[in-house]
Amino acid sequence: MIMIFPDRTDSANEKTGTGMPASVESAPGRRTGSSSMDASRFSRYLLGGFANIAQHRQTLDAINVFPVPDGDTGRNLTITTSGIAAALRAEEQWEFEGLYRLIAREALESARGNSGMIFSQFLKGLLRPMTFAESIDAEVWHRAWGSARDCAYAGVSRPRSGTILSLLDRAAEEHEPGLASEELSALVEICGTCLLDTPSKLPELKRAGVVDAGGLALVLFLEGGLLSLVGNGIPGLSPWMERNLPPEKRKVLPGGISEEVPEHRFCLEMLLEGPEPLVDDLMLRLKYMGNSIETLWDDSRVRIHMHTNEPYAVRETIHADIKVWRMQLEDMAPRVRGRNAEEGRPPDNLPAVCALVRGKGFVGVLESLEIDYVIDLETNPMPGETLRRQLHDSGRGKALVLVPGDDGCDSLEKETSIAKGDWEVWNAWSEAAVVAACVAFTPWETEELNRVRMAEALRRLRYGMVLDEADGFCFRVGVGEEVSKLYPAVGDAAAALVAALIDPQDRLITIYTGVRPILAQVEEVRSSLSLRFPGVETEVVYGGQARGMFQISVE
């Protein structure tokens, strides 16, 4: 939903010199807003900032040319902040310590890409000085910005001037600390002025004729936070952008993107846990295996993002005593090549792909795969109507809709609108199968070729569920099959399930964890499968599904 400033008239539409809407301008010499802020009010500030980033996702994607021109800054930041925002709404915080822990936890799960990693570090640093305060005042706010800058720098292996880091430098050094509306608005302007100077610092930005996408996201975050505090909604177009970035500056100039494939074409993200000396040694080794390395720490776990040409060599470099909770690999070359094409997106006659799943974990996995539309059946009561509207707004003529099981099909068929569109519903049996088919989908290929690839992925995939019963653990293969006998240990049940699924040519076992995984049980399952099937790689992915402890797929 797009919200506008209330009671907007021609006279009220004028902006003040501080960048605030005229409707919230104060009298000369008078400060508006509070001089302090509690955790609940600061949560509202954060949510307003996140909403403004999501509202301008397409612009952020359009101007993303550094460090790789793959057009995904808006997507990555929206995934990152949406995960944090969902937790904030579900777990309202009244103390800053709880707010910091929530953001540290959710950022580790949700952070995506260079921009998401750096922005998460920024948020953690901003919250850290507030941890033991009942409310924040000007002094705490000033220390928070120094901490935010330092934390963001600490997560980047090779800092560059002309990025969001330059804006954080300027904010920490020049802004007048305070939480009144004028001071928060002045902070927007300080960062915005620095943002407009980023093309002079990075040749890639100057050639493309755009400002830094990550830096613009920071300005949007600050602006959205301010708008939420003064009681305004998030407008369709940012007031700061409207004043400072004309339409021609919101997209890349023709010829502004290098035709070359990135030096390191694979984007690799890992969630690891292990002894600090081993992780430090790994980080030293990774510097020689790629670039764009960012890290995000939380207690004993670390999330690592990097660009590399040797993803499998990286995997082999990880010490056996370091647990790999999650690993995601993406080939950036097709997106860069596609962006260099004349249309800049798939032609209208190619189908969109839509995935319906249950659980925010599966939503996050699929969004990271560049799927056109992802709908969570657990939170969306009208998936068919939502999909119909999305397809209509996109201008795409057809959608291949992947649903997890017959009940997913029923959810669509109950809505008459689904029969009126140009749809094709594929029953993929489970969320694991939906993921497999979406991995096989290639946005720039023809419908016929995608049909073959997706059908082959569904044919190859075998999966089942491990279930927790009162007296032990059992499993069920596929859909509609009877459950197995009871096993005393969850690892035994998982190993028996995989034994019923696996073929000699299979090379990957994927464990999708449920909504509340017990880490000891996750490790028991992984260890059991690694010992029983040593020649097959085992990966753990947070699925967040409400049904069953684990979904396990083999391919």
C-alpha cells in the first residue's frame, strides 16, 4: 500500500529547507519531537526506515552498479530488512537490550548480498551503545553513530570511498546529535549531500551517471524513520529523491555498465559456527580466493559474503571443526549479461514464475533465487488474488505457479480469479520440490526450455519428512505415504529416510529445518547423514515450515 502525507494541499506540498514536509515544519527557533526516545518509539523509527527502503526497491536495483552491476541492491536490502521488520512486529521490544539482541539475531538470518551485510553491521553498531539505556538522548545518539560507522567498517575487508561508508563517516563527524525532528531532518540532509558527491569518488558511478545505491538506501532509511516519527506515511516517491534526484538520475546511463563479466562471477554466502581461531584463519585464506568479502558476527556464529571463482575450493578450505549451517551460491554472470541487454529485463512474452510456500525461511530462499513472485501461504489468506494483481501490474502475460501439494492448489482454485488469468499451476508436492524447480528456472530462457528443466528437476528430486512422535521419531516418504516405524534417535530416523530415497548418482542431501529447530537435533541429523553417506554433501537450510521437524531432499 502506498501512503501519502495527510491533508496534502498545494501549499502544504512545499518542502522546508530541512527536507521535512511543510505539514510538520515548526515555528522559528522551536524544536519539534522529543529530546529522547525509548525502545518502542525507536522500533517505530526502524520500521519506518525499512518501509521506505522497500518502497524504493526498484530504484535501488536500477542504480546498482558497484561493486558488481547486477541490479540487486534493492532486492537484497528488502529481504534483509523485511526479515528484521517481521521479527520486530511479532516481538515488540520495550528495552534496548532486547531490541539489540533481536536485530543481531534476525540480521544474521536475513542479511543478503554486499548491501544487506553492510547495512546489518550498521544497524548492530547503531544499537550497541543503546543496549543498557532506558532511553536514548543526544549523547547516546552521538555515540551510536560513531559505533555504527566503526561496526560497518569492521565488516568490510576492502573499504571504498564513495559508498555507504562515506556517508557514515560524514554522519559520525558532522551531524549535530539530537533526536528532535529538526536534528533528524538535518541528518538526512548531511547524508544526502555526501551521497550526491559519491560519483566523484567512484569511477563506476560516474560512468553510469548514478549515486551509490547502498548510500541512497541509508538516506531513505533515515528519511523513512523521520516520517514515521512525525506521523506521516511513506509516500510513493521519497521527498528527498524528488528534490535531489531527477528521473534521469534514477537509472543508469546508456553504455554506463561495463560489458565484461565480473572478475569473480559467483556470489557465495555462508553461515558458519566454530572456534574463533579457526574462523580467523579461514578469513585470512578467503582473501586470496575472491573479493567483496563482508562478515557479520553474532556470538559464536558468523555470516560471510564473498565473490569468488572457486566456490567449491572455498568449501574444501573450511576446517572440519567449523559447522556450515547454511551455504548459498549464485552465478552473477547471467544477471550482468541480462542487464546489458537492450530491454534490461526478460521480454514480456516469457513467463513469470511464482512460488507458493509456507514459512519465512522458504520465502527467503526463493527470493534469493530471483523468483518473480513468492507468496507465503501461512501469512497470505488470498494467494490467488495477490498473484492476479502482481501479474497484472507486471505486464507479464503468463505465470508458471508452483504450489506445495494439493492443499496449495485448493487455496488457488477456491478463488475464481485464478481461472480467469493465463496461469499454469504445477503441483510440486512440497516446499523442497518448489525450491528444486525454481533453481532450475532460468529467467532469460524460453518457456519450452524452462518447462523441460523444471520437469526434470521435479522428476529427479526425492524427499520426505522426519516427524516427532511422543515415543520417538519416524519418517514419511513423499506425499500420502504411511509413516515408518519409530526410531529412538532423530538421526536414525533421518538416516533411514535418506536410505529409502537415495540413488547411487545422488550428490546432495538438503535438510530443511522446521519453525523451531533444536540445534542439537539439527547437528545430530547432519552428523548421522555425513557418517552414513560420506560421499554425498549435506547442507542445512532454514525452511521455517510449520509441518514436520525436517524436510529432507536428495538429488
